[in-house]
Amino acid sequence: MNYLSTRGHPDRKRFCEILLEGLAPDGGLYLPETYPQIDAATLAKWRKLPYAELAFEILSLYIDDIPSADLKAICAKTYTAEVFGTDEIVPLRELEDGVYLEALSNGPTLAFKDMAMQLLGNLFEYELARRGAELNILGATSGDTGSAAEYAMRGKKGVRVFMTSPDGRMSPFQQAQMFSLQDANIHNIAITGVFDDCQDIVKAVSNDLAFKRKYRIGTVNSINWARLLAQVVYYFAGYFQATASNDQPVSFTVPSGNFGNVCAGHVARMMGLPIQTLVVATNENDVLDEFFRTGVYRVRAAVDTHETSSPSMDISKASNFERFVFDLVGRDAARLRQLFVDDLGLQGAFDLSADPAFKQAAGRFGFRSGRSTHADRLAMIRDTEKRFATLIDPHTADGLKAAREQLTPGVPMVVLETALPIKFAATVVEALGEEPARPKKFEGIEALPKRVVQLPADAEAVKAYIAEHCD
Ligand SMILES: *Cc1c(COP(=O)(O)O)cnc(C)c1O
């Protein structure tokens, strides 16, 4: 399998080449040249597989430069009941007739990002050892990515992590999770600004090719193809649990920010998994909902990015969205560049409302969307607790609200549970008046010593810090 850039760069790359890279050299995102097609016989075979073997089968369609036995071992080592809490890895729970929660948040940091990041940690260690190389991971997080990356990379040979986060904007639990890590290869950098400032810094540093090469900068942000690929697996696993046979369509609702999670659903659907609808759920930061309703994609300025009670979805532009739009415009790289480079560059927006491609978003590609507010989240958390004795986090609540608006009789609706309530305790307390249960291993972490530096929202300052801390 070869990978291309959404912006039309002529080079083609293989999996392990893009594994350690962020953006393509032309600023585009990597995608496979084609989506492998899954026939009915294969789907029937996969239905019976344990998660790690299913992951191996799917990954091996996209990865042909790691020997099979090694890839199989990496999957087996990653997706274990010890790390993810159950043999199913992503167990499905029915709330009411045909509405399910898929538990993706029982990994080390209690958010779905562990699903991909744990695999990435093992892939990085494998590939770096094979090359005899080192890598400095530069990341941006509004909370969940950073901790997932740090827990996946801590103590791994050949890897350092430099993780930027918006100063003071993560929940106390998230801050404690990250900043309490004392591993020498983990560096926390609190940036004076919002998440998008952090993301811009990562982009700026990655665009400085000389610096990037000299300091072997890599990324684990959601634009990383390997992460997206790892997430494709749980759409299959969720599908198999929600259905008795492979002719039954299923819909998924995905609490969305950078469009990474739901883009993996898009890939699963393009491979032939019978997904009827992919519902993109947003909070008050509704740039994606606006697009799917109107055809206008209008990125917000940092000052117009609301600080909400589902903070991991507080984005003003969705870094993976370009992947979907590339497919939407028929993989026309020139058109894609016009939208993402010219239109976004000049006007901060593009408008597909009059374009036949926009109709395909709902039609051919099955996308719908929904938006919720703080009051909706509180109501959804209360209702789910009251009627189903089930505690959900605010992001999953955004999902459940959007899902309820898109139900089709006879089509199971699977809502992806993207975090556990303890990560966002303040909102759960506001909704229910009581603290969510805390897993034993996280008791008292807020009181642990913190390892973090404060830097201004300035790529040069971050570069200087990295240079200083690379041996
Ligand atoms: C990262 C995250 C999201 C958003 O996922 P994207 O892949 O960025 O769309 C939603 N909920 C939680 C809890 C997250 O950590």
C-alpha cells in the first residue's frame, strides 16, 4: 500500500515512512492511494476474531513494510485485557432499544485516544529500534491526546515527548495525569494561549524543515495516519457487537473535535463496513456542524473558540477534515488546494453549498451532524444516570444528544464513549451533585509533584526549549 498527499505532491510513501512524519512535504495529509475493499466472506471471518487479531487483519491491509509476524506481535502486545480492562477491549452496552455505548475509554488515561496511542507507542519503539534512530515527539493537546501520548511513550527507548497544552485550560485531573509523570523522556510545556495556539506552534515547528531534520521532530497529533488507522478497528468491533449478521446496517455517532475519530469511521465505511450514517457531534464550537448543515466551512479565530465543558472538542478548525474533503471532491488535489490553501488562506472559509460534492456528504458518504450546549450535556448526563443507571462524561453526552436526533427505526445507533466521567468530574458534579467513581490507581494524583514549564505562544521559544533538552 502506498500513501499520497491530499495536496497532490508527486511522491508516494510506504507506511513506515509516514509513521514518523506529520504533514506531507506540501502541507497535505497522507491517505492511502485506495481503500481496501472488504467482501462478505472476509467480514464473516472477522466477526469471530478477538480484538488484537481483528486489528492485525485490518492493519495488515495498510502496512506492508513490517513483517506479518512482527505486526501480529505488536497488536497482541497492545490490545490486552490488562491494559484495556476487558477481553472485548471495546465492550458495547445497550442503553435502550437500539442505542448503544461503545466503551473506548478503559485504557491507561481513560479516554479513547489510548486506543490508537498505545499502538503508536509500540510501533514507534519497533521502528526506531529497527532503524537505530531516535525521535522527538512534539505534540499539542487540549488534554486527552497529551496524556495518552505520554502514557504510551513513557520509558520507551529512542523517544522523547515534548507536549504543549493551553495553560490552565485542562481539567485538574488531566493536568495531574500529565504533569505528575516523572519520566525523564517526558516534557510538559504549558503555553499561554488556547489549544489552537499549541496546534499552530506544532505546525510552525514542523514546517521548519531544517529544525525538524536536525532534531528529528515527529508528531503524534491526530493527523498521524497510524492513529487514524488504529481507530478504524473499533468501528468493525462495534459493528460486530451491535449486529447478529453482516447485512444489518449500523450508524455511529462520534463526539468530534479534530475530525480524527469520525474520519476513521469514514475509512471503515469506505472499506465496505455497512455503516448507514456517521453522525458528527459537536459542542458550542460548531464549525463541523455548520459545514454539514450549510456547506460552509468557516474556521474560527482563537478568540472565538469557546471554552466549554467538553473541552476536548474545543477546536476552531478540524485538522483531519482535509482528508474527508479530499474524498468529497473526488480526490481532486487541485480543487482541494484551492479550498484549503487559497480559500481558507484568503477568507478563512470555503463554501461548497452550491457544489454538487456537498450533496454527497450526506448522500454518498452518509454524514449528518448535531450540536449541543452545556445545558444539553447536563440534561443528557442526568437522564442517562436516571433512566439507565449509567454515568457518562460530557463529550459522550454531546454524542448521545446528537445521536437521539438521528435515530432510524431498525438501525442500531452506536455512540462512541470518548472519555470516562472522572476526567471531567466538575461537570458531572454540576449535573448530578456527586463525584464520579475514581479508579484506584488515580487516587490522590492532584497532590503529586508536577513537572511542567510555562512558555509564551511562540514557536521560537518552543524550539529553543527542545534544542536545550535534546541531550
Ligand atoms: C480527542 C477527543 C475528542 C475529539 O476527537 P477527534 O478525533 O479530535 O474528533 C472527543 N472526546 C474526547 C474525550 C477526546 O479526548
